[in-house]
Amino acid sequence: MAMHVWMAMLPAMVNNTGAPARARDTGSVLLWVSLLLGLLIAGGLFAMWMRRRLLAADAAGEAGAGLLEGMRRMRDEGKISPEEYDSMRRAITRRSVAAMEARLEAAEEKKKGRSGTRTGSKPPITRGDA
């Protein structure tokens, strides 16, 4: 009788390759756990990258806004004239627009595959350098 029970349980304990079913299940579980951990780490790295990118963009915008706010306060307190305020505001706006255009241009160059800079190599020698 005990032999019949053992023979009935044998197919459930061994898979087609002859390896015990428990070893197969452990390998499968380890595979899925490692895949899930990999996805979790990749998601965390992506979230950190996006956070850094968004905070950098916000910080750049706040720096200019803080400067304009301080100048506006100085104008309201009479420390600078309205003309001085307007000329400084225009200068800051010009610089901000130029910086933004340069960033956009660099991004477009990067997308096209032409970086415009030669990294890892020395600049070419001109007649004045030699």
C-alpha cells in the first residue's frame, strides 16, 4: 500500500527533465523576484533622474524671478529709479532669452547627432599656437 502512494506522488514530485519539482519552483521564484527587483531599481533611477531634471528647470526659472522681485522691491522703496529698473529688467530678459535659445539649439544639435564640440581630443593647432 505504501508503495502505491509513493508511486502516485512521484509524477507530482518530478518534472519532465527529472529535476525535483521543488527545485524548479525555487528557480522560477528567484527569476521573478530578481526581475521585479530590477524593475523596481530601474523605476527608482528613472524617478530620481526626472526629479533632478524638473528641479533644475524650476531652479533656473526661480533665480531670474527672485532677482526681478528684488529689483521691483528696490524700485518700490525708491532705492533705484524706474528707468534703472526697466533697463535692468530688459538686460535680464535678453540674457534669459539668449540662454534659453542656446539650450534649445544645443538640444537640437544633440538630437541630430552633431554635438559641435570635440570631447576627448585637443583643439586643432593654428598658426598662432605653434
